[in-house]
Amino acid sequence: MDLTLKPIGHVRSPLTNREAAPKQGSEGAPEAWIELDPMYAPALLGLEAGGRALLITWLHQGERDVLQCHPRGDKNRPLRGVFATRSPDRPNPIGLHEVTILEMRPSEAGAPARLRVHPLEAIDGTPVLDIKNVDRQPAG
Amino acid sequence: MDLTLKPIGHVRSPLTNREAAPKQGSEGAPEAWIELDPMYAPALLGLEAGGRALLITWLHQGERDVLQCHPRGDKNRPLRGVFATRSPDRPNPIGLHEVTILEMRPSEAGAPARLRVHPLEAIDGTPVLDIKNVDRQPAG
């Protein structure tokens, strides 16, 4: 079974280190660009500026051998299993981010397609794994 | 950069093939068990029966080279990019499932820890990648 991820693109963000990034998009995270590998541009059909989307990322600075942590890094709070938290430190550091698509630019001659989104707490260079319809109702 | 997933466990479900499975958990999906590799049991600390959790799975029967599809397999509907759908056919077939934890059983002497959850449309044998706090507010 193939369990190797293929990044579909990368985050371009003014956030450049994990310590400076908000812990959640809702905590004041900035706009960011998603640069999509041109080969995946056909998979964007139907997404539109103004719409909502769920981004799935690979939090590449996450520590994969951490099983318990203090929520929000606050040592006054009791240890919890990482599966009961949203910590980026976990066996498979997959990030989920519900965003608004502010702008879409098509790819040109091998250059990436670009999506401007808000808010996004993932740092610059974070691999993007997937984009999904955010509709909770059946859509595909 | 390591982009290889480590399954933390597997789905045990009465659903055994993709064609028979509901497209969404909310469409009549059954209960299922999550069998968790014993090494990850410490990461469950803080999860409780009765709580909600977000499961992340690897939809191992998804076709990774599909970029566009007819939503819900309905050829009367216009083609959409897979990133505008919830189709399991996509470059990285990651599944998201919001469930209620009905029961938790600790691991015993190398046997898996088990979580009984509902509803889950993923089929028997689906690798589980992650469990996250479903709280949209900051929690870890």
C-alpha cells in the first residue's frame, strides 16, 4: 500500500517560523498564497474566489515522536494525548485549515496556479496535500 | 523531508467495499471500531466516550491520478475538479470524518486499544492517520 504523500503545492506566507505563527487561523493569522504545481491545475475546476475551502497541509516542522503535550504549550495545564489536541506535534502532522479563497490566478506556461486565501496559520514553505469542498452536505 | 505516513491504526467495519459504503457519514453510515496500534495508546489521554473527534484516514482505494470527476458519480452533473469535491479519488486520498466516540477500551498486552465510533463511512481495513480534537476553539 502506497502511503507516500505527493505535495500538490506549497504555502507562501509572511509567517516564517513556527514560534511566531498563531496556533489557529482564527487567532489573527494572515493571508497567504497557495502555489499549486501546474500539473494539478485541472483539479481546481469549480473553485471560485469568494468561496470557502478546506486546506490540508503537512506541518513539516511537527515532531512526529511526541505522544503527549501540554495544551497550547502551557505547562500549567495537565498533559493530554496529542489525539485530544490540535498540536502540530503528532505521528502524522496533518494540518486542517478552513479558509476563504480571496483570489485565483491560473497557471501560465509551467508557472504555478495561485490561490490567495485567508486566514492561514501555516508557515512559509508548508507542503499542501489537498483542497476539499467545505460544504458539509454531499458534494462529491 | 519525510512525507511518508505512519498508520496509527485501522478501521474495523461491516462495510467491506467502496461501492456499498455511503458517500458521507451523515448518509446512514454504521458504527465502526478503530483498532489503534498499542504504541500510540498514550496519545489518547483526554479522549472520552461521549465526546466528538475528527478522524483522519487514508482512503486506500482512492485513485490518485484522477483530477476531475462528476460529483457523486452522476454523469448528468458537470465535471468538477476533485479539489472542489469530497471524492475519495484525488492525489492524496485523505478522508475526514467527524464522529462521536461511543466506547473506549484500553490496550492489553500488545493488543490494540479500541474506540467504537459513529458514524463512519470508511470501509474495513482503512488506515487511520490521526485523531484530532473537534473543538473549533483553541485546544492544543
